[in-house]
Amino acid sequence: MQLIDAHCHFDFPQFDGRRETELERARSRGVSRLVIPGVRRPDWGRVRRTALAHEGLFYCLGIHPWFVDEHSGQDLVALEQLLASKPERCVAIGECGLDRLRGSLEAQWPWFEAQVSLASELNMPLVIHSVKTHDEVHGLLNRRQWSGRALIHGFSGSFQQAEKLVDLGCFIGVGGVITHPRARKTRDAIARLPTESLVLETDAPDMAPEGVRPGRNSPVYLPQILDILAEIRGVEPEALALALKGNVSRLYGWPAAGIGE
């Protein structure tokens, strides 16, 4: 099986001193690619360097809702200029979005809107952080008549919320949340959504699966998420992995053939 981690903060300092080991362990378990999101301008260089230093690593650039207060309009200009240059292995804009539990939604809105506009202008996918704001994210994309590709990363919510986002063409990120039996609402949503709307992710080092210490998540655990996903959907992991590979390839604009070869 070939697995792709669609969202993994592999540049974070938590991986310093063990990055090579974790990558080799993940590869030995079938993880052929991973995508590193950018969350703030001071980290963009580190994100890019981490990706380019390893085969099979790709990245995104964006401004995360938690860090909007650290940025100015000049950072959006810099983001546009960087992305317009079509940097090697940069596959999407993000991580951007809204978070009702941290910071001010009023402050986050213009930054999210600006990055949605930029994605439309550059015809690039979006990687969206949405915490208790799925209806707001859907409303904005709907008003903008969004017709591009987007990942609602680390989805946690109801089937109805997910279905509305999928109807706009969004992919739903399936991570460690579903490995926790108490996450009944999210597990139900993920079990009922069409297979072609799902992609795997770890959000490592955060969003740890059941049995993994908080802050110690890793792409190594992606097969564990696949196994639980297959179990709750009542399908074989091998067939599901093949479908998910095609989904993430469509999300990031990769030819499905040749991945991992």
C-alpha cells in the first residue's frame, strides 16, 4: 500500500533530532509522501527547506488563524509574490481558516478571505483550518462561488456539515480523531461520506491517535488511521488506500500514476 499524509507539520521543532528516523519508519509502513503546511511567515523558509531536503515531501504556504495578529498586509503581498513564482514542490495555500476557540473571528475573517481570493486567482488548492466554524467556512466559499479544490483538514463535526462542504468540492481530512471511540459524531460523518471525498492526514505532532501521547503524533501512525477508517466504513484497507491515493492526488494536482514509484 502507498499512503500519503495530506497534512503533517513535519517542520516543527518536535521532530528535530528524530526527523530522519521518523521519516524512514513512516516509509517502511507505506507512507510515500507527506505535505507540510505553512502557518506563519517567519516559518515559511523552514517549511520549504524541510520539504526540499527529503524526497517525497511537499509543502504549502499560508497564514494560520492563530497567528494573524503577528502579520501585516505586507505579508499577504509577500505570500502572493512567492506563490506566483510557482516554487518547487509548493502544492497549496494554507494553512488558513477560522477558529472559534482561539483568537478573534473578527480578526481572522479578512485573512481567510484574502487567502481564498488568492487561491482563486492562482488556481491553487486551499488547506483550511476550521474549528467550530464549518458553517461560516461553507458560507464564505459558497458566496465566493468556490469551484476549486480545498481540504477541510482535521475534520471534526457532523455529517450534515461535512456533506455541505463536500457538495462545494471540498475534501475532508481524516485524522486521529476517528481513532477515539468517544468521537461518535465525527466517526458517523466519516462513515457516511462518499469515499471520493476523503483524504488521510496526521496533523502531526498534534491530533494524536488513540494510544499515542499528546504532542507525539507522527506520520508513522497514518496506517493506524487507515485501519480504523476501513473498519468504520466496512471495507478492506488495501482497496481504501488505493482510492484515498487517487483523492489526494486530485486535491494537490498530482498524477496518481507514478506516486511512490
